[in-house]
Amino acid sequence: MTRGNIYQLVYASKAIQPYDKASLEKMVSGFRENNRDSGITGLLLYDDLGIFLQLIEGDEASINSLYQRIEKDQKHQQVT
């Protein structure tokens, strides 16, 4: 099987509310399921100050589509 180029994107954002471990695990579980179906992988970091840092990777069209949804997501703000 031939794989296309992998496109990577990194963004940071600020949570609109604090998240505890259980809430984060539930959220990440849903993300994993959706991203797996789209062929997207990555890494999500969250700190005690409410900052998210995420690396997402996959084909360019899938990453661009996901990032557009991320920018509109009401769980966070100041997406850069």
C-alpha cells in the first residue's frame, strides 16, 4: 500500500473552563474515534493553566477540515 504525504499542524489554545482528568479522558476518547476514521493521528497536551497544545497529522485535506472545526469549537478560545 502506498501512503501519501503526511501533513502536520500544531496549534495552541486556551480552555474556556478547567477540565479534570475524567473530562479530558472522555473528550480524548471521542476525538480518537473520530480521528481514526479520518486517518488522523496526533498528540494532545493540556496543562493546569488550561492551555491545550496539539499536534495533528494526516493528509492535508483531512487536517485542514479538522482544523476548521477546531477553530469553531466552543471548548476553547485563542486558537493559534
